Amino acid sequence: MKLIDQLDLRGKRVFIRVDFNVPLRDGRVSDATRIDAALPTIRFALDHGARVVLGSHLGRPKGRVDPKLSLRPVCEVLAERLGTPVRMAPDCIGPAVDDLVNDLKPGEVVLLENLRFHLEEEKNDESFARALARLADVYVNDAFGTAHRAHASTAGMTRFVAERAAGFLLQRECEYLGKVLSAPERPLLAILGGAKVSDKIQVIRSLLERVDALLIGGAMAYTFLRARGRQTGRSLVEEDQIPLAGELLRAAETRNVPLVLPTDHVVADRAAADSPSTTVQGDIPADKIGLDVGPATVAVFRQHIATARTIFWNGPVGMFELEPFAAGTMAIATALAESSALTIIGGGDSVAAVMRSGKAKAISHISTGGGASLEFLEGASLPGLVALETV
């Protein structure tokens, strides 16, 4: 891939696909992390005389105009961060948008309205892709979080723009995640959590061929524990995935890779903040639900973290949204922050957890893409990256 700093941008209309899919509360941006992550690329383009066109999606409007999912609140925050006016387009395609973009002067920027207000975006419709491409002399992708989607703005329109490149955020994501796949400093440790084994089958297969140890927590651990013949009470278990979990356990054993599961659990009658909890060793009682890893498991996990040189973490190890069940996940975040290893957090709830822990600045790299980071580590070809490849 070419990078944005390898192109002559002066006077050109530079379409930058950003990821401004940010949380909103009461019509205001409640977390500007993704906006801040895109600033270096946007500023570079503006400083080099580009006429900048920004395109993003927000939420899941399903092809309908939804005022609650307008990017206008993002526009206000972006203008404040950049210290320069940002024009808000009434749509992302159409004559009015064409005129607005063509009227831009070097060093000026416009934010298109939510790309997913059009069904054609997710369908990668060619006519829609061509309409977006008419806004661009140069295409730059800086939205790693959508790189695994073959949408019009991430893949389709690149066929109709002569020059294309990666932005600095996309470059950084590929470099850090690439260190997990290619010659990592060892020991290489992966920590996976979250709810479902089925969401992470391929990444587990891929990681088992690369890591020196794999730690599994969260609800997905109960499916693995059942495969080992343990009792998990009323905890979330994917019954249909138990045979596959057994297969993965055997694969780890064959490769001599420690696959570490929780040995104690914080349990309760129900998943609620006011439900009394207790810690149990081994099997979970029939009337209880496992909602976090226990202190003995945390101690083992911390030992592995302390000796690792490269660590990838994706997924909380408990229901951290509820305070009584957050201790395990917060302990993992703290241990990673204290580690001298290269630490990479792979998007999604893991990012929310480390932000809540207050330890984010101590992490080497926090990915902006949950699904994209997992597919990258699976070794899959991401359409958004393939579209940038030069022949």
C-alpha cells in the first residue's frame, strides 16, 4: 500500500474514509476517541493543501435517514479539535454535495452525512460507489474499523479513483497487529474473552499456531469448561459449540500451547448489580451464573502477563459493565498497563474496559477495530486493505 505522505495532495480533492462511528448521548458525542485518532491524517492533508472530503457511517440506520444518527454532532466536535471550520454536507452524494465539494478551497474540509443513510453503501452498489468517487481525486482509507467490510466507501469506490493510499491510523493498525503475526518478540501471549466461542473460532485457530500461551475468560470460557467435563451451572454456554471447543483444546495440547481456563468464578443468582455474589472454586453450582473470573484465576493470568513480551487482548473476562463483576477485567487492564511487553488491545469491549480502568495511556496500541482486528489476526484478506494494494 502507498501511504498518504507519498502522494502530492496540493489542490486535490482528497476523500478520506474515516471511522466516526462514535457513541452519542442526548445528541452529543460522548466519546471522541475515534475522532481524535483520525486527526493526524486529516491535519496532514489540510497542511499539504488538500481539499478534504470526509466520509463515515454512524450506527445502523438501515438505509433510512435517521436524524438521531446524523453526523452533525461529530462535525461540531471535529471543528473544535481541528481549530478550523468544517462544513456539514446535507447528504453524501447528489448535486448539492458535488457543488459543495467542488467549491472547497485548499485547506478546507467538508464532512459528508452518514454514508449508511443509503442502502447502497453496505451493498457496495456500483452506481453509489461511482457517485462517491466523483467527489475525489485521491482516496485515503483511515478507517481500520471498517476495513473488513466490502462496502462502497471502503472498497467499491477505489476502482474509480486514480490515486489511493492508507492514512496514518490504518498504517499504525497494520504495523502493530502485524507484529503479532510476523516475528513477535516472545513469549507471545493472547487473552480472549467475551461471550461467544462461535465469534472467535477462526482467530483461536490462527492464534494457536502462533502464541506461546492462550488465556480464555468471559462467558466463552464456560463452553470450554463444559468441553472439559466441568459443571457450569446456569452460565452462558453455546451447547452446539462444545464439540468444537473440545477440538480446540486438543489442538492446543497437540501443539503444546497452554490454553488456560478459569479455575474459580464470581457467581450470582442473576446478572444484576444488586445480586449478591460469591466466589467458588471448580464447578459452578447448578443454580448460579458465572459472571467473572475469581482471584485465583486472576493471579495465574497475571503470572503469564508478567513473563510475556508481546500481548494481544480482545474481550473482557467478566461482565465488567456491572461493578460486582468488573474486578477480573480491571485486573487484566492493570496488569497490561504495568507490563513492559508490547501490549495490543483489539477493539470492542476491551477498549471500553481499559478506558474505564484509566490505564489506556500505558497500552502500546489500542485498536479502533474489534471485528477488523480479529479478522486481520485470522489471516483473512480485508477488503479495505486489498482495495489499496498497488499493482
